[in-house]
Amino acid sequence: MNRAIVIAGPTGVGKTKISIDLAKLLNAEIISSDSAQVYRGLNIGTAKISKEEMQDVEHHLIDIVEPIAKYSVGNFEKDANKILNQNPEKNFMLVGGTGLYINSVTNGLSVLPEADKKTREYLTSLDNQTLLELALKYDEEATKEIHPNNRVRLERVVEVFMLTNQKFSELSKKNIKNNNFSFLKIALERDREELYDRINKRVDIMFKEGLVKEVENLYKIYGEKLYSLNIIGYNEIIDYFKGLNSLEEASYKIKLNSRHYAKRQFTWFKADKEYVWFNLSNASEEEVVKRVHTLFNIKSWFNYFYMIWLKGRGVYYEKNYIINCNGFFINIML
């Protein structure tokens, strides 16, 4: 089985530098796993990595679609797996904070129906309250995890039930994995106060680098289609253009929404027990890179000898069982 690494964690935690340093050490290519960075032109507000920051490390799935194009987790899963499966001899790293995207590759994607045009047209015609009530009626479990103003996800919950008469929360757990890679899952964190301070400072830097001008130019081209992407840092500025808040209020909301998003990301990744966590408030970036590099090599040899040991004892084994045991072994090593 081929191997790859996941570098995940909340926004602003410091994934970029560690991923670049590790990629150079492993001669690996990076598959960006960020739902906002796939869009061309959305640079400052998404903290998109620059050519200089890439340091000649090959990056995939950045700037691949226009903001008017629909790009879903299904698109990402197909694109990422195509890259992996066409180059099995290479080392790859999935780097980003969009847990659903990462999970679609590492654990597989659920068998959900394709979007239906007529159903979507009907759902689009509903007001927010009616849509929310339908979502709660059809799938309360899934709806509770969605922000009431996130129409895209609410519409999907209702659409899936209308097309299949089955709940989104149940169908989404029936996954099919479309690659032959095992993944060493690494998650980064910092103490909360430090992480929130980094987020606040990063937003200030975005404004200094020209975030308002970037959003203005994009809004002139794409209009409300840009707003419908619902990306933090863009909608708040658009509301400023509409006179719904001041620029100071927009800055405050971007910081607040980013911190809330970081909290949701942290909760998502903590729920996956296969992740090995590193707290960058207690360990240097150099130390983390060194330890992840060691773990990647340990995982390779441990899996190899463990499978041999199991076969020698006539024990039937499952891939995930080995990975879980390996995760236990890794935690002991740390």
C-alpha cells in the first residue's frame, strides 16, 4: 500500500511552513485541501500560499476554478484521487483545514445522489425559515451541525431526503475509498489565546495587503455569485460595500467568524482518533517536522513487520485495524 501524510488543523495555526519544510525533506508534493483556495483570484482573504512561499514544492488544486463555478467535495475527491492514483510512486501530503475534503480522500466519500436541477430550483425559492424547518423535519441530526444561514448545506440535506427518502446523516456514513494509500494523519494546534491572537493579527495583515481592494475587484466581476460562496473575509467586506456595516465592523466580524471557524475545525479533527496532535505552543516548527518525518518512516516499517507477524500467526487483518494499532504505537513513541 502507498503512503501519504495529512497535515491538518484550524485556520491560522501554522500549517504552511511545516508542510513546506516537510515536503522538501520527503521530496513530496502537496495537495491543497482548502475549499476556498481552489478559486482563482481569492488570494489575500484565503491566505493563499504564494509562489515564493512554495519554495519550488509542487502544489495541486489551487486556483483551478473561477468563483462562479460550482466546486464540491465530490469534485475534490475525484481530483485528489486522480493525482494520487496516477502517481503512486511519489510522496504526497494533503494539507489544509477543510476536514470534509480531507476525509473524502482518507476515508472515502459517501454514496450520495447527484444534485437535481428541479429540486434545487424548488429549494432556492424557499425562504430561510421554511428551508430550515424542512431540514429539521427530514434530518434533525445533520441540521443541528449546520449554521441556520448556510443555505447550501441545508438545501443539500433536504435535497438528499427528497431524492432518496433517506437521511443525509445516515447516507453520508456509507463511504467508498477510491485510492490505495494509507495516511499518517497529523493535526496541529496551539493554545487558544495564542491561536486567536494569530488569527486577529492575520486579519489585520490582510487589510494592510489590500483585502478591501481585492474583494471590490472580484465583486465587480462576479457580483452576488461571489457572496454565495459564503467565504469568510469576503462576505463581510461585501456587506460593507452595501452599507450594512462599517469597515471597522467588517474587520471585527472577519476576526470573530474566523475564530468560530477555527473552533469548528478543531472539533472536527479531534473527533477523528487517527490524528496525532502536535501543539505548536509547546514545540518548535523544526521539532515537529523532525518528529513527523520520523513517524512517517516508523509507520512504514511497523506496518510491514506487523502484517508479516499477523500472517505468520494466521490472523486475518483489516487495513484500518493496522492503522489504528499504528496510531497507538505512534502515540507511545511520542
